[in-house]
Amino acid sequence: MKKWFVVGGLLLTMAAVPLAVRAQAGEGVILSPANGATVPVDGHVTLRLMRMDAEGNLSDKTVPVDNSLVWTVNGKDLQQFNADGQEGRLSPSLSLLTATYTAPHTVPKINPVAVSMTYHPAPPSPQTVTLVCNIKVVERKNFFTLKDKELPAQYYSLDERYSTGATIGMLASAMMAGPITTVRVGAMEPNLTDGATLHANATMMVYLEGSQPGSYTWEVPPGKNSVMLTVAGANGAEMYSSIDCRPHGSNDCKATPMPGESWIKSYDAASGMLDGEFSGTLVKLENGKPSTYASTSGSFHVKAGGLPMPMAMPQ
């Protein structure tokens, strides 16, 4: 009998034989974002069941499961959870392999919110697998989080308490050139009480093919529905991209979008104010090459104006 266990959202098996999902020994299954997420009130995050190989590469192949798959939130079944609505809503896809969590209008009393997926691997197996993603709801406008399996969660935000409107307008802006909207938020500081350990500042760039409210799935090429985060500290700059290049270490790697979406919640053409968010998995770039993965989520509240920053792409 195989024994299954979950470490930081990653499902592993003690068996030294191929899994029931036809992954090789040492491979795993994750509920992405594997390390949890942070969303603003009324924000969204999409959860996905995904495969990860022994080298740490994410796979686009579907994880076969039987029809026993069930989603629960804070220990409640979906009917009970969605009927209450005080802790948010969860909307699974028709395949049940993905689900979108929508945060409530205010921070819930139970925070973070624990979203669980329980299933039996296919072909039919007596084992029960449960994966959990903890989602924290916050009342912030411009922020992002980063979390990988080796580091504590890092939280960066633009502190607007001591800045004038003109200064905020320079630090948090959007530029619309043709069909592309470029969002840039800079001078973001770590919140040490939320797990960030480095004295650093960060910049987030969000590229959107449009300005209409809705969901924008991350894709290739760069500058088209994509995200780039940069954290600069005493030891240099770290970059995280929504574009991977697989397999890692190969000169013939192929540019591949990471799993994630950006959302535009609202855009007021008269005032130029744009509100939105993003969540998914990013790849960390070391010397311009992809290395490890990190979960991310963030929110932006910006005004049209300013200059876009060029986007880097894994080589």
C-alpha cells in the first residue's frame, strides 16, 4: 500500500514505483498556488491540480482522478460554504480540477481561509489524497506576496500613509499603448510582520492585453498578459517571471507560460483609475535563467500615466 503525505502543498509518495497518475517515482502533485495566497477583499485566486516532476519542473499534463473529487472550505461542503457567503465563495470548474475562490467584501473572521481538495488517484485507488491551500484576505491596494518551499512568505506593499497623491501617482501608474496596458508599482517595502526577512524594496510589473474588466490568463510572449516581480536588496536583485523556459538547463528550452491569471476588476476612463489583481506560480530567474518556483498573489490600484519598464524574458 502506498502512503501519501503533503508537504507545503506538494504531494509525494513513499512508493518506489510509478504512481497511479503515471508519474515516475519522486514526482508529485500540487494544488497551485502550492504555498498559499494572499488576496484583497473582493479579490480572486484560481486553484489548480498540477503535476511536478522529480527535477521540480511543472507539467502541463492533466492529473487523472476519479469522480470522487470534492472541494471543501474551512471544513464546510460547498453548498453550506457558498450559502453563508461571509467567508467568500468557491466556484469549481466543470472538470473540478480547478476552482476560483472569491474573497468577501470584508476580512472574514476565519482568516486565512482553508480551501481543500480531496480525491482518489485514477485508476480507482483506495488511497485518499487531500491537498490544502490557505488564502489570506487583506484590506490593501498595492501589494504582492512571494513564497517558495525554502523561504518564509514575503509580503511587499506600497505604504501610502505618508506620501502625497502626486508621489503615489508616480510610484503606482499604468500606461496604455495600443491594446497593451502596462501596470507598474515601485518602491514597495517588506512587511516584516508578514514574514519578509530582507531589508529590500520591490517593483511589480503587470502586462495586460486590454483594459476591460475580466480575467487575463498568463501567456507568451512577454509583455502580453504576463507578470514580472523584482526584489532588490543588499545581495542584489532577484527576479520572478510568469514565463518559464522548459526543460531547465537546456539550450533548447521552450518559452512556456506559468499557471496564473491577472484580473481587471474595474477601469474608470474618466479618472484613469485601474483596479486589479493577479495570482499564480512564478519562476525565479538566476543569471537570466529559470531555476525554482514561487507562489505569488497581488493587487494593484493605479492611475493611467507614467512610462512602462521593459520586460525581461528567460534566455
